[in-house]
Amino acid sequence: MASRNEERRMEIRQKYGLEETTVLDRLREHKTDYLFIAVPVIAFAMFFYYPIFRGLWMTLHRIQLGGENLWVGLQNYQWLLTNDLFIFALGWSCVFVACSTFLQLSVGMLLALLLNELRGWRERWATASLMAPYFSAPLVGGIIWAWFLDPSYGFVAQIFQMFGLQPIRFLSGTFWPYVSLIVAQTWHDYAYAGIIYAAALKSIPASQYEAAALNGAGRIRRFFGVTLPHLKIPTIIILAIRTAWNFAEFAQPFVLTGGGPGTRTMLLSILIYRVAFLQTFFGRAYAIGIVMLLISITSAVLYITLISEEEDMYL
């Protein structure tokens, strides 16, 4: 009887083109493998997905320390749409992320091209020196820039005074705080792009440069004709990662300006801190976080789509 059922199963599989093994068969065969996989999956669900769904539940409530959790529906999201500070912080955050990411890509590419021309101990020392900012904590970077730009005793102020000039207040005023935050963020993280670009440049076959040179292509033509096409996918990857990280950046801007003067340089990350820990409106704060998450996911999906289209060109 058992053999008859097995033959029947084989006939059905052959008739409908099914695999020889079922899901249960694969589970029995690889039960040890799935057991090892289950541990990180469960941990990831506990520490990633659960906080997200918990946060979504919080955005529908008014949650304050020492108070009751009151159901408010979509009032927290309505507050976002009608709050001038949030709208300003959203716009400034987008500008901050766009400018910082573009500069990080540009400086990182120039850094990688420079290191690609060096060899031996020069390359090692230049790499260690130019990559150093990336390996410092953002809080430390903020303190360094706060001292560097201080109008009273900072390094830049001393240079201005040497030439008899009035020091510029880079962390106050109407224009320079924006520039200072973007420059500081670029300084801290340009090396990330440089590391990826340097690895991509090492993988370009030398024969392609030789063929371009034999065809009379100079350095500029070789860069646009050979180097740049090989850097398209690394660029998209860097864009996806740096966009998300720059949106979430908190420590360095908070040390430099704290969102000030006043609320002039208020980023979404700093606004979350103020709403959650100073005003203790945790539902509203998490609603801001959801907006940041949606922006990051949207940009990631866009970049992944660009990668897929780029890969299809080579098929």
C-alpha cells in the first residue's frame, strides 16, 4: 500500500512538473540548517520588526511619561502636517542630506583617484591620513568642529585675527550654520565613499586603459570612457547607504548647533529628540521617525531599481 502511494505521488509530480521533494522533505533533510537560521531570524524580528510595529501603535496614542496612553488616532500625523517647525525641519533635512551626500560622493571619488595613483608606503600613509575622520565617533567630530569654528578661540578665528580680519560666526547667523553642518558632515563621512571607490578602481582591468590609450584617449577621455562606467553601481550603493545614514545623523549636528540658533538648523533627528525627551510626546516623536523611515525606504527602492536597470544593460 505504501509503495502504491509513493508511485502515485511520483506520477502526480511528473504530470504537473513538480519537484521531486516537497517542502516537508526539505525541512526534514535540512532541519539542522534551518535551526541555525531560525536564531538570527527570531532575533531580527524581536529587535527590528517588533519595535517598528510597536512604534506604529504608539503613533496612534498620546504617550507621556507618568500619564495615561490615550487613543488619538491620526492626530499625531495631523500635527506633523500642520506644524511649521516639522515642515521646515523636513525641508532642511532633505537639503542637508542631498548636499552632504553629493559632496561625500565627490570628495570620496577624488580621494580614491588620488590613492589609485600612489604605490607603496605613500599609498599606505595617505590612506591612513585621509581616512582618519571616518573612524572617529560623530560626537568627537562635533567637538572638534565646535572648537575649530568657535569665533572666540577657534583655529579659524585665530587665522582671521592674524590677518586683522573679523572672525566669521560660523555657528550662528543666517547662512553660515547651514554651510558648517554640511561641511562637517562631509568631512566625517567622505572616506566611506572613498573606500568603496578605491576597491572598485582596483577591479578595473588594466587592459581597458591600455586599449583606450592606444586609441589616442587622454586622461580625461579614459576617465569618462573607462573609469566612470565601472563606478556606476558603486555610486548607487553609496547613495543608498549614505542617504539613510545622513538622514539619521544626530550626534555631530546636535553638538555643533543643537538645531539653533533658535530653530534655524533644526533637523528631523534633532526634532525627534526634542519632542520625545524634552516635551515627552513619544507618539509624535515616533511619527516623525516613521516619516524618516519612509523617506529612507523610498530612496532605497529607487536606488535598487537603478541597480537592476544598470545590471540589465550587461545581460
